[in-house]
Amino acid sequence: MIYEGKAITVKALESGIVELNFDLKGESVNKFNRLTLNELRQSVDAIKADGSIKGVIVTSGKDVFIVGADITEFVDSFKLPDEELVAGNLEANKIFNDFEDLSVPTVVAINGIALGGGFEMCLAADYRVAAETAKVGLPEVKLGIYPGFGGTVRLPRVIGTDNAVEWIASGKENKAADALKVGAVDAVVAADKLQAAALDLIKRAISGELDYKAKRQPKLEKLK
């Protein structure tokens, strides 16, 4: 085991490929609470420190992927001074940026609902494979807030500004097939084929058949 926490584990699968698995203990769903964010920081650091790793697939141990942030923590967070709120958001974004900037390809396997921070985690990966039953979106507007983990920056660069504005402003949950049409995900497969599809994709990226650095580059540049 490369990393083991209460919300995330990172384990070796085969030939340099590791699986970063979200499975929040004691909860029916995965969510981005402080614990999960802290463990994602530690997980990314552990992956960066292991020179034998050639690729990362991101999975969920629940029936959903990640439903979003833990809104029960918002009350205490919103009581903080503005400077602390800004600093906290910047620190959270650095975690997602560091995951995105890993020197190896990354593939996320979206097995169910991936909303808010959950979908922002997906956007930070190089490739996204979704099960046919999955739904993705950024519903934060329904709570009166903006996507805070990089969604406002990454989504326009992945699906275009017009589509991204519509997704963010409506807060709509989008079916996998609709997400595929606009390029929010790269492939849609049957649920029982998801793990195999993610492994196949990461192997193709590791071998050089797929240029993951070129795929990543638009997210690192100014919006065209």
C-alpha cells in the first residue's frame, strides 16, 4: 500500500500503475470534507515521491463517485474572515493543481454521480471514462456559490466557454452520453467494463499511443 487513510487509499495494481481510491469510511457516499482534502494532499505527495509509478487511475469504492463538498462544514467555514476563506480555497486548489501536474498520466473512472468538487476532481485528470449510468455537473449555483476547486477554469478549456457557462449557470446534472457529446468525458462504457476501460486507457497513455501531455496542455494555457 502506497498510502492508506480513512477516505483515500493508493495501491499498486500492475506494471507501475496505481489506483487512488475514494472510499470515505463510515459514510454512504464520498464527499470532499476536510479529512478527504487533507488525505488527497497526502496521497498526491506520496505518488509524487514514488519514482516507480507510471500512471494513476482514480476510482470510487461507493455506488457514486464523489457527490461534492461536505456542505455541513460550510457554516463554520463561512464564519471565518475573508482572508482565511481565500487562503483555504487557494490551498485546496493547490492540491488539485498538484494532482493535475503529476509527471505521469491520470485517468478517472466515473462510476456514478460526480458533482461539484467530485466533478472538479475529474476535470483535474487527463482522461475521464464514465459508466453509462454516471451523471456529472457543477450544481454549486443552487447554493449561491461558484465552483471553488478549479471548475470555472478547467471546464471552459475542456468543453468550450459556451457549454461551460451553460453548465455552471444552470447547475444541471448531465448524463454520461450528453457529457460525451461535448467532450466533458472521453469515453462511456457499461458499468462492469469501467475498470478495464480505465486500465486500457492508462496503458495506452503510458506506452505513448496517447499523448497525455498534449491532452493536458489546454488546461494549463490561457483560454482560447
